[in-house]
Amino acid sequence: MGFWGEVGGLVLPGECAGCGVGRGVLCAGCGEGLSGVGAGVVRPRPGPPGLPVVHAAAGYAEGVRAVLLAHKERGALPLARALGGALAAAVLAGGDEGDRGGLVLVPVPSARRQVRARGHDPARRIALAASARLRRAGIPARVAPVLRQRRYVADQAGLGARQRRENLAGALEVRPGGVRLLGAGRTVLVDDLITTGATLAEAARALAAADGCPAGLRAAVVAAPVDSFERGSATRTEQKSRE
């Protein structure tokens, strides 16, 4: 989407990207679905080896799914703000706010051909919006896009869990000088969506291979399949909603 397309989406919003009924980029009801109130631990079954603990803000269904697809595939860039807010809630659901170095969000990179086709990198854009939301809440946070693809990766659509692991094995690496960008902050891998967990597991492997994977590495995503949420994993966000 070009500059005028983005401005048009801000000035003259059409139907809600989530439900297609409400007016504006995102109606109040669909915005509530991305509030992070239901954030919790998610774990694909079976989970791939090396997958860190992952927190998700919402279930990947209905309006949430529609909003993610509109942002990623149709270039509805103004949605990044709401998605970034959801990602920030998932990050905080991990239970801490980083150490003196704050939080360092490491987005999972898209393939170059996908970035060219879409005109943007969805995970990186959402990560930037999340870091801004965290800073407004008084939590030091920054984005460190230190990962890159080192070889061709086939389209993941239609692949099963094992096929995705094989497709991604060894596909990511840390950019030269990337480890120093992580600094002393608490590193959190971030993405818009988790399905089988293969992508986040590969990202964690790449950080470890470059000696950039600190103990306690965790991950956060905007959405995950509803049935992947672990029962009994009440989060700070949920606890606050009860107060």
C-alpha cells in the first residue's frame, strides 16, 4: 500500500476490518477482541523441540483472524496500532518487565519475496507498534530486527507440523553484529501468529547458534489457535480484569 492508500485508510475509514459491519478501521467490539484480556500461555500439540514459552493475546478466530489477514495480506497498515497493543499485552503476560535493559523485541523476519509482494514486513511493523505502547506505559522497550533468512524457504501454507519443521530447519541466522544489539535487555521473540511453533523454534535456534539466546528466552504473539491455550494459565492481564 502506498502513502496515499495509508492516509486514505486513516482519513476515510470504511467497514471494520474485523467484522465488516462496524464503521472505522476497527470497531469497538473487534478492538475489544485484541485487548489482551484473555492473554495466556499457548503450546502447539505436538510442540517442536526448542520452542520457548509462548504467550498469545487472543485466539485466532473470527474477527481477530480477519484483522490479522487484512494487515498482513491486504496492507491495512493502520491496524498495526491495535495489533501492536495486543502484542504488548502478550509480552507483559510473561510476568516481568525486563531488567535494567528493559525489553528487547526480536521480530521473526518474513521472506524477502513476501516483503516485496506485501509492501511491508508485518511482524516488524507490529513489533514497533508494541514497543511504542510499552514505552508509553513506562516500560523501556525497543525492537532489534537481528534475524534474517539465510536460504530459500517454501511457502508454509498447506504444510503439516513436521513438514514446516523440515522446511525451516537452519533457515534463519543472526545478522553480523546482531548479538550486540540485544544488549542487556530481556529478549522476547515476537510474531503475529503461531500455528505449529516451527518458526519460533527456528528463531530461538538461530539466536542460540550465535550466542545470542539468553536463559529464559520467551516469545509472544498476537494470536494462536484457540485450542492451543493451556488451561489454568491465568495471566496478569486476566487478574487485572477481575480487580
